[in-house]
Amino acid sequence: MSNEKQSLVESLFEAESQFHELMPIKDAYSKLLFRSLLWFALFSVVYMVVTGL
């Protein structure tokens, strides 16, 4: 089961990095801010789904 979770996390990181490369923003700080907001939104949605059960 840990292999499944690890592959899921790895696939999320891969998708995030591909999306990050496609962004037209070239400033590293702007990309870091966007990456932080993206992961915050992801964890917020997961939290809301888990607590809503």
C-alpha cells in the first residue's frame, strides 16, 4: 500500500512540475508563490473532503 501512496505522490509531483514549467512567469519567487498556493489548495480540498465524511 505504501507503494501505491508513493506512486500517487510521485505522480502529483510530476504533474505539478510539468504545470510549473508551462507557466509563462519567469520570476522564481512568483513561481514559488504559485506553487505554495497550489499545494495549499490541494491540501485544503483533501481536508474538506475528509472532514466532510
